[in-house]
Amino acid sequence: MEPAKQKFKIKILIKLAMVILVLGLGIYFSYFFAQKIDKLSRKVIESQSMIKNLQSLNEMKVKLHEDYNYLKPYLDKVSNFLPKEEKLVEIISWLESIASTTTVSQKLQIKEISSYKDDFKKADYKITLDGTYNNILNYLKEFEYSPYFVRMNNLSISSINDLEKNAKLISDITFFIKK
């Protein structure tokens, strides 16, 4: 009987070893394929994000194209609205006349004149205004109704403790002109 028990124990050990081997291989392959699935799902998510971005860009392109077709008849009018480069002196004179009528001291300092898209240029200036708060405010109101296409950036005003005392405004301005 003892040899039968020995055979039985060996069979059980062999089957147990096979079960352990199968479980080990199952766990290994599960981990291996889980890593592959994770990598693949990340690629799919990334691709979906890129597709959404491309769709958004395409929608914007279509909208811009529609807007361009709508605005196209007005482009020549806008271009004709911009003064020529020779008129820069006239623009500066206009600024000086605003300063004179609003009794504000004005200093203009040219920063740069550079090309800007095709046939256009932009002239960047630093403007400093000295006067009472009310006078500077009146200057800005006149400036707002500029007959020229002008942009004011980086506006800073100081020393406005009392509305009747002097204040100082420093800003960057940009005029858009034709070449």
C-alpha cells in the first residue's frame, strides 16, 4: 500500500505544481496584458483629445472663413481709413492740439516703427501727460474719438490724491498706418 500512497502523493504534487504553474502564468499574462491595455487606452484618450482639438480648430476655421466672406467687402474701406506713413506728422499734430485744448502737458517719445502684416505698419510711442486729473480725463475723452486707428496700452496714472492737484499719466500708444 505504501507504493500506492507514494504514487498518489506524487500525482497530487504534480497536479499541485501544474495548478501553481498555471496560476503563475495566468497572473503574469494578466499583468502583461493589463499593461498593454493601459498603454493602448492612454493612446486612445490622447487621440480623442487631439481629435477634439482638431474639430475645434476646424470649426473656428469655418467660422473665420464665414466672417471673412462677410467682412471682405469692407476690407478696402478699412484700408482706406488708415492714414499713410507720411501722415504721421499730422497725427502727432492732432495729439498736440488735444493737449493744447485740454491744457495738458504732453511728451511723446517714439519707441519703434515696424512692419505689421502685409502693407501696414505700426508706430509705437510712449506718451506722458501732466496736468490735473480732470484735464487728463478730458484728454482721454478726446483721444477716444480719434479719427485714426490707434490703440492705448499699459496705462498708468499716478499722484491723484486730490482731483485739483497734478497727476501724471504714462501709456504706450500704437498707430496703425499704411506703407
